Amino acid sequence: MVQKALYVRLKPKPGKAEALEAFLAAAQPLVEAEPDTTVWFALREDDGSYSIFDGFPSEEGRAAHLAGMVAEALGAKSDELLSAPPEIHKIDVLAFKVPK
């Protein structure tokens, strides 16, 4: 069940879009190791920004993700890759559909 989610918007520095894409692709195995991250998407948006959307069964799962390896790695790379700090939006999920 997914009750909590995150939407994180990422704006790359000029010339750093490919590096940000590579970072996001490399983050997938780290997220797969998180048992409470039920769904995770790394996305490229129409305006040239990127985002991450992920869902969790509880606030504890969301908090663990925010304190986890992907967040730590993004923090370490943000000055190099991002033109602004990540915009982190905490979301309550009202309804969802994911494959079983």
C-alpha cells in the first residue's frame, strides 16, 4: 500500500543534464535496496528539469528514504549538478494503482 510520497524537482546546471541523468540511473539499485520504497520513478520533464517521484507505505518509510543513500549521494553532488537546491514536496497519497 502507498500512503505517503515524495515529489522532488531537480534543475540541472547548464551542461549538466546528462550527468544528472546518469546519476539518477545509477541511483536505481540503491532505491531497490530500500524495502519501504514501494514505487520510484526518475523523470525528465518538458522544461528541461528532472524529478523523482516515490511512494511509501508509511511516514517511517518516507523518512528512511530521505535519510538514505540516494538522498546522501544527491546532497554530495548537488553543488556540482544542480542550479538550485532540490524542491522536496511531501505528499499524502489518496489513491493509487501499481502492478501486483
